[in-house]
Amino acid sequence: MARTSIRYKDVECSLVEYESEGVWCYSFRIDHKVVSGRTETRLEALAKRRAQMRIDREIKSREQR
């Protein structure tokens, strides 16, 4: 099981690749809300990018409120 963390736009995000290779789960916290999800890819770099895109969506949705 691979485990890594990234920092993107002042948001700390953790990524975990589960035993079934190619399934990555991510979680991060923005404004007391924990967001988590999963993505299927064998590439760690792509899993990181998809997590960053999710962070971007959460930030944008908060700015529109």
C-alpha cells in the first residue's frame, strides 16, 4: 500500500493506493469540511493531479457562495 501527501493551494491532501493496484483514495479538509474520494489509475502523478482538480472544484464552489 503506497501512501503519500501533497500540499496544494495551502490544502494538505493525503493519497493512499490500496492493495488492489490502481485504486487511489484521497482526503483533504477545507473550512472544517473533510472531502474524500477515489480515483482509478496506475500512475501516482495522475492520482495527485486528480486530487488537485478536486481541491480546485471545492475552492471554486466556496468562492461562489
